[in-house]
Amino acid sequence: MVTGVQTCALPIYLFLSNGKFLSITGDHRIRYNNGEKVTVKEVKNLKVGDKLVELKNVTIYQGTTQLIDNYRDVEVLSITK
């Protein structure tokens, strides 16, 4: 009997309105805009049309992350499991 072995979850592919795609596991949490505020959701619970949050500019300053120009919404166009 083998112990301590973890199985790898199969990836979910998200195709986005900015022309990019993500290959990510379903239990990964990702930021999205629910229409009222930016919050997190597990990838397995995303739906086509959900708006993910894409950081426009990030600057690293003395070991801290500073957001500049904040973010823009990127729509999920399709989901392949």
C-alpha cells in the first residue's frame, strides 16, 4: 500500500475576453467581480460570463506589492473541463 501520495486534479481551461487562457485546477480560488465588489470564487464554480479581475499594473516596492491603476474586468468566454 502506498501512502502519502496525492493525485493531481485535472485542469480546467478558462478562455478569456483578453485573448488569454488559464489552465488551473478547480479548487483554486480566483478573484472576480460579482457586480458589487471584488471577491474570490473557486474556479470549479465559475460560469461563462463571469468577470475575472486582471491586474493592469503591479509595482514591487521594498518587498511590498503596490497596485497602480488597480484592475480591469476580463470576461470568461468558455470553460473546458
